[in-house]
Amino acid sequence: MTNLPGVENIIEITYLIATALFILSLKWLSSPATARRGVFAGELGMLLAIAGTLLHRGIVEYKWIVIALMLGTIIGVPLGKVAMTAVPQRTALSHAFGALCVTLVGTAEFYLRAPDVPRFMMGVLSLEVILGSLTFTGSLMAAGKLQEVLPQRPITYKGQNIINLGLLGVAIVVAGMLVAHPEKTQLFPLIVGIPLLFGVMMIIPIGGADMPTVISLLNSYAGLSAAAMGFVLDSKLLIIAGALDGASGFILSVNMSKAMNRSFSNVLFGAFGQEQAAAATKQEARPVRSATPEEAAAILAAANKVVIVPGYGMAVAQAQHKVRELYDALTKRGVDVKFGIHPVAGRMPGHMNVLLAEADIPYDKLLDMDEINGEFPQTDVALVIGANDVTNPAARTDASSPIYGMPILDVDKARTVMVIKRTMGAGFAGIENPLYYLDKTLMLFGDAKSFVGSIVRELGGGHE
Amino acid sequence: MKLDLLTSLYVFMLAAFIGFEVIRRVSPLLHTPLMSLTNALDAIAVVGAILLAGEYHAHGAMLAKILGTIAIVAATSNIVGGFLITDRMLRMFKASGPKKP
């Protein structure tokens, strides 16, 4: 540190301002009205911090930095322009990139400093590299599953958890040995390699419906590894940004696991998707009532209050724009239309809200579970589009159900329930949904997009 | 050194508390943009990568340069992509104003 005091201070001040802007950025994100200002604050903070860093006297060569910054921008722009339906896999991919950066810097720092790395430094460095590398491969796997280049079904085998935890355990033991003897540099590749393998193994048993929790968790890991990197580099700015990201991911993970009625430790140790095998046994044919688009349209048109419950099936069918036409057609007739959104609907936290907002549905009509549940008893029609388990009343009543205790949207309390569904097949978890057999339930069999389109045509709306 | 470390731990703890309090208030409506924004902010790790790639190292200079450069690319793509998509998403959230169709 032979910098001139002046430059040094300027750099530190840019970091200080950047930190404040980062916190403001998240604070402004709390409401849709101020959220865009939040993005601007974040951008400004980032720009200041990078500009400040480039002033460092210690930097002797700019060529590669500039090339890398340009290359990153070239890769980043298309990643910022993906379709809204692809946002979950984009998010997973960006967790992978963040983790890659942290792991590479951690690795280089180790080899630059070895053999005399202080104990605590070695400890946080290990944490940085372990979290970073498992987040890297874990997120790549998650992105692959979401993009459907990898099989979406969870793959489980006997002793999976023991093998996984064993792997992680070995990595931690090796890290411990390195803390004791940092000069044993030949051990270092192990605390990169084993977590890389662990990241892959961790995601293998995960199915699509568990993705919201997993993405949140990986988000948290990415943040924590960045904070650890902050300790290694003694950068308060990085510690704070990492802590904010870690906290955010942690809160989202807790929300998601609550919404699926899983304990947080269950989530933390990657024991996702374990409980499904028990279900899918009693598959007797019970009578259901079905309806045509004309009948559905007539009932909807006569209603005063309609709540639409979207799920991942709506995203798969790309039905959100048709749903918007339905919303318009009903609103024009004076029907009060709202949307009830379960926290784990879709493939990441808030996924449904983004898709519906993209379809131009006003955000004050998008209500989360706690806000909407009190309204179902006064609702004439609850229209379920591509959601299944999150509406299953067995979660409330049937103690033997695998999803018993999971908070659900109480659509069965509405006067009439309509469910748009392709077939009677069970949902992701293979759990039978008694909702479909209620007297008040009408099954609307068909593709969500074309079925909603037909209803809209019957209502005399639509742009066809 | 020891004092620095303790200060860093205090900073981490306080930032975590601020994070919890601020992020608890973010409406579930905006959880997807929240994740993409925190991801972009997290890419401030680029600062460490820039120093790694640019500073003089007596030994291991090649390693530092290669890893540092890749790390800058990864982080920058998160910064650019993250802010872009967050803003795109937020622009879509509109209240039902008077000009309702």
C-alpha cells in the first residue's frame, strides 16, 4: 500500500458512497412505485465503485481489464434481454457466474499468498471457495433443468443424502487441514473439486416444483461466498454487498420452505423432493364434472367476483396474454377480477407476478396468498390455471397426505371452482387432488392457452 | 490485523441485519426483480477481480491474470445483465390507473 493518500481516500470514498447506494437500492425496491429508482441507485453505486477501483495505483496493466469488461458487457446484454418465461434459468445462470468469479479470485488469492496464510484467512478463503464452487455447478445444473436441457424429474437413489453429506464433510475436513497447515498447497484443489462435484449431486434429486427454494438457496450461497471474499480481500464494500445478497437469499429460502411446509434444515441439507414416493397409489376413477368453454364463459359472465389462480402450467402454456384478454373481457362486464398467487407458484419466487405484469395486468390486482385467502368465501368463481398442489385442500384436512400442513390457496371456499387442466393426471408431487371431485368444481379439460382463448371468444372479447 | 478482522465481522453482522430489515419489506410481488437486483449488486466482486488481474504480482502473475480476467468477464456479465433485466421487469409493473381499458 504505497498509494498516495489522496487517491487512496478518493477510492475509499467511492466505496463508501457505493455502499450507501446499494442499501438505498434495496430499500427503494420495496414498492413498485420507487423500485426503478432503486435500480438506478444500484447502477450508480456500481459505476462509482468500478471507477474508484480503476484508480488504484497498484494496477500496472489495464489491457486485460478493459478487454474483460467489454467481453462481460457483450455477454451481459443478451442475458438482460431474455424472455420473461426464461427468467428462472437466467437467474440460475447468473448465480453460477457470480460464484465462478468468487471461486476464481479465491483460488488465485490462495496461490499468491501460500504458504504463509494466516489461520483465519485460510478459514474464510476455504469458505469462499467451497461455497463458490458448489454454487457454480449447482446453479449450472439448476439452469440446465430449468432450460430442460437436463431431465426435470428428480433422480434419487439409495444413500443419496449420505453420499452428498459425506462429500461435503470431506471438503470441510480438508479445509480444516488446510487451516492447520496452509503450506500443504496440494490439498487446495480438493476444496475446489469436491464442492464442484457436490454441487452437481445436490441438484440431481431436485424436481421442478422445488426450484423456487433451490434458486433462493443458491442465491444465498452466492452472497455468502462473496462476503467471504470480502473478508479475504479486506473489502468492506464486498462484505456488505455479499451480506445483503446472502440475507435476501436467506429470507426468500425461508419464505419458500414455509410455503412448502418444509423445515429449513430440510432445505439446507438439500433433502429436497424426498417425500414423493409415498403418493400416487390410490388412483381409482371417481366422477368429475367437466364443462365446455361456453358453459364456463356463461358462469364467469354471471359472476360478481372472480379470482384467478395461476401456476406453472400457465407459464408452460404461454397463456398469460390470453389470461389478460380474459381479465379485460370480464372487467369490461363489471366483474371484479383478482389474481391469487402462491409463493411457490412457478419456478422462482415472484415468477407469476412478472409474467402477469408482462401481460399488462395491473400489479394491484396481483395478491399473495395471505391477502387473497380471506376473499375466497365471497368469491363467485375461482379459476385455477395450471396450478395443482397449491390448491389441494388435502393439505388442510388430510393428515396422511404428503403435503399436509402446507399453506394453500383456499379456492375450495369459493362458490364455484373451475380448473383448467390437460388431463386428470396427478400434479408434480403425484398427489391426488380432492378439489377436482367436489360438487362445486368444474373441470375444463384442454390446453390453458386455447381454453382461455375460447372463453374469451365466448365472452365477445379477444383480438381475433 | 486482528483489529481489522474484528471490524470486518462487525461490518458483516450489521450489514446482515440491515439486509434482513430492508428485504423483509420487499413485497412478494417483486421477489423476482429482487433476486436479479441483489445478483447484480453481488457482482461488485468485480472490484476484487480487477485488482487481481491488474496488480503486480512477484510470482503467480500468469495465474492471477488469467483467473482474474475470467472473473471480471463473469462478474461484468452479471452487472450488465442483472441491471438490464431488473429494470425491464420493473417497467412492466403498472398500477391500474385511470386509463383502464
